[in-house]
Amino acid sequence: MKRIAYILLSVAAIAACTKEQNTHIDSVEGELTFTAATDAPLTRTTMNAAGEGAWNIAWAISDQIRITDGTSNAVYKPTTAATRSPLSKYSGTAPTGPVFYAYYPSGYYNVNTGVFSLPELIGSYTSGTFTGFPMYAQSENADLAFKNVCGLLALSLSGEGDDKIGRVNLSANEYLSGPMTIVPDGDAWKAEITSGSKEVAVSFLNYKKLSEGAIIYLPLPEGTYTNFTINVLSSKQGVSYAHKVATKDIVIVRSQVTPITLSTIAFDTKTLNGTGTAEDPFLIENEADLLALAADCRGGILYTGQYIKIVNDITLTAAHKPFALECAELDGNGKTITVAAGFDFSDVTSDSPNGGFISKLKGTVKDLTIDGPDVTITAEESVNVRRFGAVVGFDGTVRNCCNKVNISFTSSWKEDNPALAKGIAMGGVMGYGSVYNSVNEGNISLTLTNSVNPASYVGGISGMGTTVSGCSNIGNVLGDGVRYTGGITGGNNNSSLPVTADRCINSGAVTGIYKYSNANYCQGAAGGIVGAAPKGTITNCGNSGQVIGQHNTTGYSGPIIYAAGIVGISALSSSAIGTVQNCYNTADIIARTEYDNVGFKPFAAGISGRGGNITNCYTGGTIYTKAKGNDGLYDNKSYGGAIIGYLWYNSSSSIPYEGGAGLCWFPQQNLGGSGASMRTIGYVSKDAKETSNATTTTRGSDTGGRKFDRTTLLSVGTSTIGETEYPAGTDLVTLLNAGVATLDSSFCTWTAGTGTPAYPVFE
């Protein structure tokens, strides 16, 4: 890296180059020989009015410089330790011009995106040293005159005692790290950051005692930073130490040094009660304890393998941000955390793209409720968010938790290569992970403003679910521009990552609006329980919330939108077929498209929108499928099925290609809004491809389903069971749970299942 020798106490100067470029181009074996130059004699920049101090800057042969012409790029190293040195290629493909762009240090340059970034975390920092001051050069020949693009913050820390400094966190109103845009600045260049993180952290390689003092050098773009906050954290783990300094505006000038001195640091001595064991957990007794826990975790002290318990209900009166936690267990103890309006669920970075009360979890969170005012997250704030949940954003296990916050989340994130998309996952309780016996009461809304990315999931409980068991959602769920929307979980459309949903119930309205315009990713899905679960297992679940699936894109043919009472998509191929057993739907299901192009078909069903092995299931709602015609009106289309909306068959045999239905029950009625008779399966393709060719498809099938007349649905042995009386008009689910509703006395009775909560299952 660039070698920088410190000349005077508390002073510094940064090199900038003004040397004019040479016009000749040398070559070695057909490749250009580049020369990297800094000014000679060395540039001296003034740190104060007296003009004291300077930095000595020269290339070292270990330095790595990235040079690109916009297509090819390679890493080069200086051949001599000097202010001007020829460069030798180290790795990559040599650029050929006609314009060359050079970046130092190479490690700040992302070869996949072409972005030059300041890191959010500077790890293994050695006090009083600095390497990697960002420089940039642009030339139409092989002579590269480098310019500093940032200024430097010189932070001197000291105090009394033997307590050691472990980490320093800095935050401000402006971005401190992230992608840099290089713009002209007179005869030089400077960096601007318009998105990224408003925080940066420095972690020490060797801890320094307060009495010894420590110096930190931090590159920052030129600008005025207000509300500049410095948190100095102790090296001790599991203890809440923090020293905060705020209220000062900091001015950074390109190629100059801004000094800050903190000379009276004294760490707080308060510790969390407890020792962190299962028998004696750390206790969170008040807001100060909770904020201290979060500060520790955000500072790199993650409470790995330890136990934490919340003792009292806590209302956060101060702004609070997500934090990663690696505890064995955080026991909410039945308490409620009420978040303040200033709580920023979405303050994340591209390196840690998880939002929520806890951003990323290793371990378990249990018995905790999140409450507070509605949370609105804007596209600008959430540009880096990939996984989001009110309790936990990503990973770990959540048990017996509840979210009561209405969340409206808008993201402008996109993925230019859909095949590589990692996706956005948002849930009321958890973004991605396993959730047990938890409840969401808030209305959940995820809106994607860029339709380039097809991998997106939203659900009342979890966004992308692995296991969801014993959970219930009563809030409305909206996925606007989202591919998979579910009342309980958006699910997962990857056949290698199956979804398990058991004993879950949804009563909230579910609306999935999909807009993606790509022939390979033109299918969206909405389900009362799960959005998509090929090769997943859904058992003992019930839905009573209306489900709407809508597609708003034109230009491609093929099945477009699936909507169903239980799961939107339950199969993708003969090797990716999900299972749905012992589930019921009592709500109306609507699938519609905004365009009436050939092949644009909406599919709706009471149980599964597409495929799956469906057994022992009941649906009682009305099925509607509509497409918008050229006259602007919706015309009913006969693509609705009582149990399955759409099913592929193998082209060479009559064996179901994506599953089928058996021992299922549905109303003997017409498809909603039309004279078409309701069938078990709404639409069947026998040639293993999506088509509307009438010679190779059948419009509906009754295989595996048994119709019943609504007026003769129930066989109730008595109107009074024990001391409970069920008057006329009692809803079906209540009767099923009570064990007094019989679908067919010669077949089975649907009764209350086991577990908590107990949902209907077949005997």
C-alpha cells in the first residue's frame, strides 16, 4: 500500500498531483507500459493556519492499482518505490484504451460492478498508521497522474486508565461510506457518495489503552457533515461501554486533513446484570440496557453463545437502529418493545442487507412483541435492504413472537441479471428464516418500484419461509410488483429449498400484483397461506382471507398470475411437486390480468393455483378469473378450478406431470360470474408447455374431486355440544373445529387438530 510517514505531532498532509501528463506510449509484448505519478517534490497540504506538517508519499512495490478502459481491466504494481514509477501487470486483462481510468487502492474497486467504494468497516486497524488513501487518474495515454479524491479525518483519542479501545463507530447526516462517483474538481478529481451508509466503523488490530492514546485516520469525501457522532467502544465483550460525542459540524476538504481530538474519554462502568449463562442471563431492564446491547452488537460485540432476557416492557424514546445478534437465546419473557417513531428499521448496508428490530440472528428469539407507530420505509432508505422483518430480518429462529406494527416498505432495488437475483424477502415477523407459534397483527405492504427483479417475496409472518408452524396472520398483506405474496409466507420458488407450513391460519386479505416483463420470469403468485412452495409441504392450514392475484404486464405469452386459497404455486415440474394436505379455504379467490393478449391467462383455485399433490382439502369460496379486454372491461375466463387452477401433464402419457387432486371437496356451483361449471382442475395442458391450443388442452377436469351442494354441505348431529350451542348460520370453520360438521358421513369428519393453535384436520 502507499507508504505514508508521519512528520509532526497531530498534523498531516495528503498528496495530490498536478504533474502534467506525457504524451508517449511505451509497450512491452504488445501491452502498454503504464506510469503512475504523484507530484514531485512531494505535495504539502496545510493542516492549520501556521502551515505546519506534511505527509511523505511515495509508491511502494506492494501497492496495487486497478486500470480499466471500461471493458478490460487489470491490476498493476509499481516497479520502484518512488513518486513516479513504471507499472507491471499483476493480474487481469490489460486495457487497450482509448481512455484509461485508474483507481488506487485496487481493493476498493469492484470488478463486477465497476464501482469504486469506501468501505463501511475498516478492520484490523493499527493505531497511527494509514494505508489506501483513495486516488484516481484518467488519461488518453499511458501516463497516469493520480489525484487524491477524498479528505482525511485525523481522530486522536485518549483518556485515563487501563481500559482499552476496541472499536470506533462514526455516523453523520451524510454518507460516510459506499459507492464513490468521481467528478472533476478544477484540475483534479473528487469523490461524491449519494447512496450507501451514513456510518463507518474502525476496528483495532491491537487494542490501545486510553492512557496510551490512539490515532485514527479516515478518508471521507469533501463536504460538511452535521450531527457528527463518535462512539468509542471498549474491547471488553458483554459489557455496555460507550463514549459518545455529538453536536459538532465537521468540514472535510479534498486532499487536506481535518483534526479532531477527544482527550478525556471515560468509559461507562455500568454493566448488564447477569453473567450471560442460561441460568443467569444478561438482563435488559430498561431502555438504557437495550440501547447498550444494540450499541455493543453494532460495534462488533455480538454476545456469541450467550443468553439474554428482557425483564420489563420497554418504550424506546430515542432513535434506535437494527443490530446483528449471535446469542444462544434472547428471551422476550412475554414483554413488549414499543419502538419510537424515530426507529429506523432500514438502516442497512449492501454488506449487511437486513432490516428489522434485529437485523441478523444466530440463535433464537422468543416470547417478544414489537409494537409502536406505523413504519414507512421509502425507496431511498431501503435501496440496500434484501431481507426485512419487524422482529428479525435474516436467519435464526423466532418462537412465540408478535408484530403489531403496520409496515409500508418501498424498494427501488433491481437485479439486472434475473438468473442471479438473490431476491427481496419481507415478512411481518421475519424476513427469512424459521418461525414458530407467532402472530402478525399489522398490515404489511411491500412495493417494488423497479420491475427488473423477479425474485421477491412477502408474507404476513415471513418473506421467504423455511419452516412456518403454528402461526397466524390477521393483517392485510400487499405485494405490489412482488412475484410471490402469501398470507403467512411468500415461500420459496427454489425446488432445492422446500417450504414447510403446518397449523397456520390466515384471515387477512392477500393481494399480489406482479409486473415483471420478461418471458422467462412472467409468472406471479398469491396464496392465502404460501405464495410459492414447489416440493414444499403444507398441512393443517386454513385461509379465510380474500386472495387477489393480478398481473399488469403485456408483451409475453404463457400463464401469468396464479391466485389460490392455500398456495399460489405448488409445482414447477415433475421433479418439483409440493404437497398440500388437510387444508381448507373459505374465502373468495380472484385472479385477473390487465391485458387480454393471447396466452395471458389468470388462474384461480380454492387450494393451489398451479399443480401439487392435493389431498383431503376443502374449499368453499367462489372462484373468479378475469382478463381485461380491449374495451377496458373485465370478461370472465373459464380458467378457475375448485382445487387446482392449472396443471401440466406429461406429453407422452396420461400420468399427471405436476401432481393432481384426490379426496377433495368443493361447492357444486358455476365459476364465479359465468355459466361455466366449476371443476376440480381449471385448466390442463397435455404437452408440457404453456399453450392455449385447444387441440392439446382440456378446459377443466373433475379427477380427484367430489362436488357438494352448498345447501346440503353440513350434517350436524345436534345443535348443542356440551354446553355450547351453535345457532343457524354458524361459520363452517367453527363447526369443523367443534367436530360437528361432516362432509360425508361415509368418508370422514373434519375435527380439531392437535397443537397450539388447533386447526381443523381430517380424522
